[in-house]
Amino acid sequence: MATPLAQKFDGKKFLWDGVNYESRDEAQKALEAYKDKGFDVKLVENDDHFLVYSRRVAAVQSAE
């Protein structure tokens, strides 16, 4: 079965970063890097690997 590119968590759409992490530690490092850049992130265990899903609300530009 193919890995879904997008999933909903708590009614919000998250996108998969495209990497199958072999260990929880690897996935956790990627998750923290996304968090540091302002993303909401979710870690998903999928059979023998881990997936990281992220989302970020687009910044609103003011019309000046």
C-alpha cells in the first residue's frame, strides 16, 4: 500500500515529507527541525518505519 501524501489530524491537513525514517530517533530529529522552522508536525509509525507529516499556515501579507 502506498504512503498517503496528505493526512488529516484533528481536522487539519498535513503533508508527508517524503522520507521513510528507519528509526524513531531519525524521525524525531527531522520533526524537531520542522518545529524550529515554525511547522506543526506529526510523527506516524508505519509498519517498520516512521513518517513525518507537517503543516504551516501561510503568512498573511498586509496590503499597503
